[in-house]
Amino acid sequence: MELQNSREYKAAQELERALNDMSWNPKRFAESVSHYHRTLQQELMKTIVAIIKMVGDDNYGIDLRNQASHKLCKRIIDSGALDDTYLPFI
């Protein structure tokens, strides 16, 4: 299946629209996630780990706008915190 036709791509586009709003509040979003079903919280964390691995990869395209995110993700990866991380979907 082509990426642009996937549910994940469409969900990412919706999140992109929300993030592009100047009133986006990351802390409020994080607090809102606490109302998810616990299994969905786990799935979100698996998604966040995948994003950290992608953004921290040496082949990830960076410039001054996302350089700090890349460095942070690289530090998380290099710390070993994600080694052998298992987040099962129960």
C-alpha cells in the first residue's frame, strides 16, 4: 500500500494541521492522552519510540529548524534507553 493512502499517513496529516495552529499546547495534549484507554496509551508510546528512532537516525534530513529535535533523539538513542524496549500490544 502506498504511504499516502494509509490510515497512518492520514492521521499524521490531521496531527500536522493541529500542530500548525499557533494555539497548540503540547502539555495539554499530553494531559489529554491520559484519558486514552491504557492499551492505546501503549500504542502511542510505541509510535513515539518509532519517531524518536527515525528523527535520531544519522540519515534523517536536518536543518536549523529541526536540529535540536534530531540531537535530542540521537541522545536518547545513544543513551541505550531504547535498547531492547518492548512495548507489547495487549
